[in-house]
Amino acid sequence: MHVSVVLFTADLRLHDHPPLRAALEAADAVVPLFVRDRAVEAAGFAAPNRRAFLDGCLADLDASLRERGGRLVVRSGDPVEEVCRVVTEADADEVHMSAEHSWFAVCREQRLRSALERTGCRLFVHDAVTVAVPPGVVTPASSDHFAVFTPYYRQWTQVPLRPVVGAPRRVPVPDAVRGEQVPAHDGTTGTSPDLPPGGESEARKQATAYWRHGLDAYDTARDDLAADATSRLSAHLHFGTLSPSELVHRARRGGGAGTEAFVRQLAWRDFHRQVLAARPWTARADYRTKRDRWRTERTAGADIEAWREGRTGYPVIDAAMRQLRQEGWMHNRARLLTASFLTKTLYVDWRIGADHFLHWLVDGDVANNQLNWQWMAGTGTDTRPNRVLNPVTQAKKYDPQGTYVRRWVPELADVEAASVHEPWKLPGLDRAALDYPDPIVELSDGLDRFRRARGKQQ
């Protein structure tokens, strides 16, 4: 009997899963395998929110496999060692997995390929994870990657996407291979109270509902903080419970008013991946350094803590930071505002903000998170110094009635819309009745400090 192993990584689904389809076509039985990588946990990437969400994804994947006569085999340890053990136990001929493009994933693939070659087992790597267009497919004539999004996007839209692969009807799994009990979320300490459920079943329901009721308005409503009109699919894209290729196909097939804007956001994910794949050091270092002498925990500890806790005195910033802790997610417009405030107004190192986001975000993705922070800090692919988002004017534009602020900052629940974004302008007695801090910095002072530090007066 021919047996193949399918190594699941960031592709925890059965729909549109090319490695699984290829493995089933090549063998009589497959071993669907997921390895809890202890190195990932030791490095701090298995933050409580993402670990809890991952548990839900694995439980759902196991349930879907059992509906098809199979099951998920879960192991813990070094992925290369565990895959080789399973290959031996199952007497497998092939291993199939999805390509990933971070430095860590590339090294893992190289190690696995070398180890399997010594056993005579073949490794097949498929494009299927969180990118619709893999790094290296779209490149400019003079470089190994695009550093500007617009020309990248023009070429990206011309690349034919692979066809969507349906979910298998049966997944036979050999009895000889055993694994650990599939985990279930047990209310892990440190998780956000309103953490969303993980898993492909939930992802597909959520995507279908958004397709019916939200996509058409995406372009016009996605920046409306109170409307909460984004898809909220980012965590499912991060864990691969949804295929971005399938989403692009579905969006283009529907042809609604919000299609282009929605697809463009998926292209941004690919753009960041091709940058990180070409320059892996940008996960911790400036893509284009401005030689900033950022303030740090030592020099700005009180300001940083106020930002983390949502006590800066700027309501829209505080609302966003509290949403992050409560839900493990933050509205995209709010991510831009909070990042601008930390880096441009407080002049704090972008890595401090990126680390805080990675701790709480369920969709915490190194490529998107780090490179978006760099974009906002002016150290990334676009270093323009005048990209400073004023939290007051932005709040008035994207939360004009103060609904978003009141939702997350209950201290301001009774403040009228005219004053909710600038409570420091309230009369003395009214202001004293609020359990809400004064601004930790004047916006003009913060802007002057940033401009002086960059050595330019705008």
C-alpha cells in the first residue's frame, strides 16, 4: 500500500488544499500531520490568543477529517524529526506540504528535504498557504522584489491564479500511526475575553455571510470605525482556514462594488510577503533606516504603558488599544492610528509596538505586522516623513458620532459627539467627573519632536 504524509502548517483546511489533493492522488492512504513546533513556542510566537485559536482550528480540522473517514495526527517536537518518524511508522513514499516564505519556514523546508533524501522519501512543496501569488512570481526587471506597491499590484492582477481545488470526499488514514489527543481550547490564561472561534467551518460561514451582506460596501465602509464593516477574515487567512486564492476567485466572480478594494487588500498581503522573503532581516531591522534614536522602555516607559493600557487621553487611540485586548483584533484604520501615535507622536521604537501587537493579535503575522509598522514608522518601503495621522481629525472623520469611542471607552459614554474626541475641552466640572486622563502629550509637541529627530522641518 502506498502512503503519503501531508504536513499541515498554516493551511488548516480541507477546501482548496493542493498538498492534500496531490497526496490522495498519489497514494492509497495519507497521514494528515500537524506538528506543534517547540521552537516556535520557545521563541514566543505561540502567544495565548493565537494558541487558543490554533486549538480550535486543529479540533475543527480533525472533525472534518473524521467525517471523511480519517483523522488528524498531532505530534509535538521538532517538525523535521516528527515527520521522519511518521514516514518510518507509515512506510510512506512521499511527503506533501505547502510552501511558506519566511526565513524560519525556508530553513525548515531545507532541513526536511535533506532529512527525507537520506531515507529515500520524496518531498513535494505546493503553493497553497497564505499567498495568492507567491514571492518571486512577480518581480521588477532590476530587483528580486518590488519595493513599491502600485507597480507590484499592476503586475499581480495579470497573474493567472491556479484553479480552486475542492475538498476531498474521503481521506483514508492508516491505523498504525498514532498521535496526541487533539487539543481543545480550555480558557487559557491570558487570552482575550471575546476571542473569536477558530476553524475552517467557522471561517467559511463567516466568509459566506460577508459575501452576502458586506462585500459590496467594502470600499466605502471599511474605514468606518463604528460600522465595523471589514471582513474580519484576517485570522483565518493567517492560519489558512481560508484560501486567499479561493477568496480572490469568489470576489471576482461576484463582481460587486467592493471587489477591487477587497482584492487589493489581499494583494497587500502578498506584497509584504515578497518583501520579507527577499529581505528576511526586516522582521527586526529597518528596511530603509532613517537612523532614528527612538525612545524606548527606559526613556519612555510611562508613555508606552499608557499606550498599551489605552490611557493616553486620546479617545480613539484608547478605544483601539482596549479593543485589541478585549477581542484579540483591531480595526485596520485603528491599527494605522495607534501605530502613527506611538511612532510619530511619542517617537517610540516601532518594534515595541509590533511586539505588543504580536502578543495580542489573533492574526499576528510577521510579514504584515512588522512591515505595516515600518510603513507607518517611515522606515519601510515608503519612508515619507509627513505620514502623521492626527488622532483627533481622524476620529472626527471615521467616527463622527463617537460611537466607536463610546463602545470601548465607557468613561466617555455620556459625552456628546461634539466633545467625545476632545474631552479636555469640556468645562472644568464636567471634565473632573470623568475618570479619564488628560492627554499624555500635546500633538504639536510630539510632531515637533519627531521632525527634529528626523532632522527635517516639514
